[in-house]
Amino acid sequence: MENIDFDSTYAVDMHCESCTKDIENCLKNVDGIKSVSFDLNDKLMNVKGHAAPSAIINALQECGRESIIRGTGKPNSAAVSILEEHDSSNTSGVNPVLGLARIVEVADKKTFFDININGVKKPGLYYASVRSSGDLTDGVKSSGDALYKLDTPIDCSKPSDSIPNTYSGNAFILAPYHVWEILGRSFVVTSNPEHKVTGADDISVGGVIARSAGAWENTKQVCACSGKTLWQERKDAIQHNIRF
């Protein structure tokens, strides 16, 4: 995969220069990091390189530090899709979150997809695509045909660390698309190698692709919609299986 550097910013709970040294030490074995800088006043960290944001967050978690991604890439170059299980047999009205895709365009028609799946019931390879429609009224079945298919499958053979008897996996994929041309469409991950989502034996998750902040564009500490602090929102997200 071609390596193209981009900036990403993270909220990390830190208080002093000693904290920043610990964080740098946590990240020293993450491939693709070119430089790390800190804003202690706002408790923000900036990373330049081509490492997957999920790899950075996971490395910090392994060192006992929670972090929250605040933005990637340049303005208007990033997007996100929360991947839910749209099961017609589920009568609770709440779709379980089983994954997240973070998307950033790093050069003209060169876009990284950082895909994390956690909680699918069947181990094996899964296949990601951008669908023609953002309509999820009938779950992924109403998302339309696969408009863009990502070439690299996601290996979901690792047991989930949070949902018993399920599986997880991740992939960091470079694809030749503009972010602006996929906004508002659906992003779907399915066990069907033909990218079909109507088979009774297929497991599929999906969500609408929405714009997200670029690097240094999101410095808020309190969510305006809930009144909760950034870290309270983070706890809620983890409870809903949104980890990256």
C-alpha cells in the first residue's frame, strides 16, 4: 500500500511533560508515525504520518491511556460511518453497533479507509463497499448496489474482546475515491465475497457516511447536544461498542 502522510489530532488526558514522554514511548512501535507534538493546555496531541488512527488509539489503550480522535486530514477531507447490524428480527428498535469506518482523503482521489469490526457472529473474510444510496430504511438491503468496492478484505477471525462468541477484525485500505463523492452514501461490510447483502446466510453491517472534522478543527470539551464532557461521551461510546 502506498504511504502518504497526513495529520490527525487526538484528545489525550495529560498534564505535564512527563505525560508526553510516556505517550511518545507508548507510540514508538506504531509503524508509520513520522512526528508527534502536543498542546498541553488543550490536552491535544497531533500525529503526522501514515499510521492508522485506530492503531494509535489501540497503542495508547494498551498503555492505559484513553484517547479520542478529534480530526484527520485537511478541512473537508474526512468522513466517518458507524456500522450497525440491521437485523429484521430485532424488535428492540436499537441497532447494535458492530463497527466503525474512519475515512480521510490524503491526496487527489487517494483516500484511506480505517475499518474496525467488532462483534460479528461468523469468523472469516468480510468485504467492504460504498453503496449507491444512503437509504437504510430497510437496513443494508435498501442501500443499493455496490458503487465502489474496496479491494482488500477484512479478516474477522480474531475473537471479540467485548462480545462473547463473536469476532473482530480491522483493515487500513487506500482507495481511489474523493471523500466528497461518497458523502451521504452507505458504507457496508458483508461476509458475501460478491458484496451482496440479501442472502439469508450473509452477515452485513452498514451505516451512512457523514462528514467529520479535519485535524485541529474540533477542540470542543463539551458536547452541545447532550451537555456531557468529552470523556463522558467517550464512556457512552465504548458502552455502545464504538471504540475507535
